[in-house]
Amino acid sequence: MFGLLALQLGGLALGFVACGFGLLAAVPVVSGLTASAYRQLFGDDDAAGFMSGR
């Protein structure tokens, strides 16, 4: 998990260094990484039914 956090902080830092406009690309990528890691750790079982599309 520490490696993922370091990767996320590095990506956000690079986005910020690019005059702040890089954050427009970095924030969605970091959010996607977090969601993907969560689904890999806890599985994609949707007990609440939020992902069913209804």
C-alpha cells in the first residue's frame, strides 16, 4: 500500500509542477488507481447493489 501512496503522491506532484493544469489529468488517474486497488483488495462483490445499473 505504501508503494501505491508514493505513486499517487508522485503523480499529483508532477501534475502540480506542470503549472497546475497537469492536475486536471492527474486527479482522475489517481482516483482510478485508488478504485482499482480497492476492488483488487476487497473484490468486486456489490452487496448494496450500487453497481447493478438500476
